[in-house]
Amino acid sequence: MLPPPETLRVHSPRVACDGASDIPGGAALGHPRVWLQIDEEGYVDCGYCDRRFVLIGGVADHADQASLPDHAAGASA
């Protein structure tokens, strides 16, 4: 398995992703904003950009991210 292109550790189980919030030029370079919910797996992947969000202190925190399968469940517009 390949690791996700970018992994962000977050404090909240509900996160928003637009694919470009940290890129100069902003949302024009990203994708529509989606809200993602981290469940008992401890992480969630954005269905647009594959950015992975890992809950700090959750079961996936400090795990080998390349060994975890894609987990895009919980995405909503």
C-alpha cells in the first residue's frame, strides 16, 4: 500500500477539507468543501484529494499510515 499524499493530525473528529486551505490562492485551486467525520477507526480520508485526517490520541494516531486502508466513509457535502 502507498501512504496517503498528506496526513494531518487533528483535535476534532469532525473536519472540513477543501483541498487547498493551506495553498496560496486558496479554494480556486482545491475542491468543493466537504465535512468528514472520524469514526472509531481513528482516521478518515478525503474522497477528493486523499488527504488523511487522523484524530490525535485516537487508535490510528502514530500508526504506520501506509498500512491502513483507505477510509473515506463519513464524507458529506
